[in-house]
Amino acid sequence: MEAKDKKNCQGTVRAASIGYIIQSLINTFAPLLFVTFQTEYHVTLSQISVLIAANFAVQILLDLFASGFADRIGYRKCVVTAHILAAFGIGGLAVLPELFGNPFWGLLLAVMIYGSGGGLTEVLLTPIVQACPIERKDKAVSMLHSFYCWGSALVIVISTLFFKFAGIANWKLLAVLWAVLPLANAVYFLKVPVYQLPVEGKGTQFRKLAGSGIFWLLILFMFCAGSCEMAIAQWASDFVESGLHVSKEAGDLLGPCLFAVLKGTERLWYGKKGKDKYLWRFMMFCAVLCAGCYIVLGLSSQAVVSLAACAAAGFATGVMWPGTFTIAAERLPSGGTALFGMLALAGDLGCGAGPAITGAVSAYFGDNLQAGFLFGVCFALLMIAGLLVLRGRNKNFRRGFV
């Protein structure tokens, strides 16, 4: 590859990396304000669950259809549109609730707008990097996914500092300021080269995938990965503030922020030092650790212990999503865009289902988030069961990854 092409691709990878930071902004910023929404707009815990579910439901719909029209329209147009939607949705959190008699509907509309942008970026960013003419694409994709974690930590730290010094009452100004980031990256995507994966017959390709047992196990893994990760990530800020009665600043930094940092550190470490032949063992260890974290969150009455479990869950869930992509690349190398789209769909189904179920169970037990977390152990147990099935039925996987 020529030096000029390599330099141009670096710009593309940087834009995609910033795109994952924006994806983390979409999923991280509003949860920091859940308690504020409850006090300022009188939104109930059940309605908060609807907001979470709506975000990921819209992302799921985009996952389902985006891989088809993105190939026809072009990656560049779609990814720029995704960033514009993200900007209008995040900024809309500050404006739209004031336009409705019931502010909840304004919040819901804003969530659906930025959820549309999130769904598009989820499907497009990995293929954009995969399509770049660069070496070690596996490493580039692993690093790409780590930027979601660093983005989450960045959003939490900057937002926490803003709330500390400017006051939580000025959260609407921060929403508008955050909206500038996706607009800036949309402009950046207009300037860098954007390559596309070869277009194949999507229907035929999906039929081939659907006939593979490993494909459905991968779908299960992505669902569990999304559920395990987002059930804690979406509710951690609310839990530490209202459930553990820790100050918002300390709670956000020691809870969801440390969760994101450990998740990013684990992904960065495994991307550089991890060995594929030990992937199954490592994923199993992390699934068991995740189950333990959910049990501690559900039963412990000690704030320090619960915060430690919340942080450890970040490490536990870090490998699940990229690890599944590694297995997919090894076992289904010709999956192409259809495989990326279906895996993103399954992951977002889990991202929506995990927090929504956790919130529903919590509401049923009198807005007790500990009850919701205790039920959430089922997601980790499902992951463990799937890994055991994979090891028992797939001899090639057992030889290559255990």
C-alpha cells in the first residue's frame, strides 16, 4: 500500500474512532440525567425504562435495514446523516421537552432522533474500517471498539466536572455543547476517504448464515453481551445516586466512569496481548465474573462493595462484544456486510432488552434497582450456557480457541 493511501486511511480510522465516541455519547449522556428528569419533569422509573428501550429499539430498526440501503446509497452519505441525527437528538434533549405539555414526549422524541443516528453508526463504522486498505484490520477494529469505552469515560468525566462547577441546573447548555461534536465529525467524514466493502447478494448471504449453527450462537452471544453491558451502564448512575445515596459527582466517577475505563482497558489489553487460542477460556472467565458482579449488586448493602462490583463488571463485559466479532471473523470469514448487520442487530436487541427488563423488574418491586440487577444475572448465565454449547458441539472451535 502506498504511503499516501496509508495516510488517507489514518484519517478515515480517526473519523470512525470519533464516531464510536459519539456512539458512547448517545448511550451515556442521558443516563447521567435520569434522576434530574425524574425531579425536573416528574418522569417515573417506568418511563425512564421506556426511554432506554426506545433508544435501542430505533437502533435495532436501523440495524435491520441499514446494511441494505447503505450499500446502495453509499457509506459516506449514511454516516454523515447519522452524525447529523445524533447532533439534533442530543441537542433536542434541551429543547424538545419544553415544546410538549408532557415533557416525557419531548424526551422520547429526542431519544428516537439520536437513536436513529446511533443505529446507523453501529452498522457502518466497523465496515468502514474493514474496507480500508490497511494491514492488521483485526487490530484496527479492536482499537476502534475500545474508543466506545474511552468515549463513555470522557462523557462522564466532562459532564461530571460541568455539573460540579456550572451546576446540574445548567444541563441543557451541556446538551447543546455536546451536540457540536457529532456535527464536527460529520464535516470530518466529508473530507476523509470512505471505502466500501464489496456488495454481495444479501438474501443468499443471509440464507447461508442462517443455515450455520455457529451463526445463531454468535447472535446469542451478541444479545447477552449487550444485555450484560447495558443493564449496568444505563442504570449505574441512577443506582449509585438514588440507591446507594452517594453524591452524584463521586457516584458517576466511581460507578459508570470506572466501569467504562476498566472495559476499555480490558479491550485495549486483549487487542494487543490477548491470544485467540485462549479466547473461549477468557470469555468464560468474564461471563462467570459478570454473573458474580450482578449477584453482588443485587444483594450487597455496602456502597463501596457495590461500586467495586459495578467497576469489575466493566472488565467482565469488555471482551464479550469484540470477542464475538473475533469468533465471527474466524468461523464465518465470508459473512460480509450482512453478518455485521445481524450481529449489530442482536447486540442492540440485548442493549435494549437488558436495561428495559432490569428497569421493569425494579419498578415491579417498588423501584428497587437491586431486584432488577439480581434478575440481570440471567443474562450472564445465558452467556455461560452458550459458551458451553459452543465448546461441546464445535470441535474446530474447541481445538482452536481453548
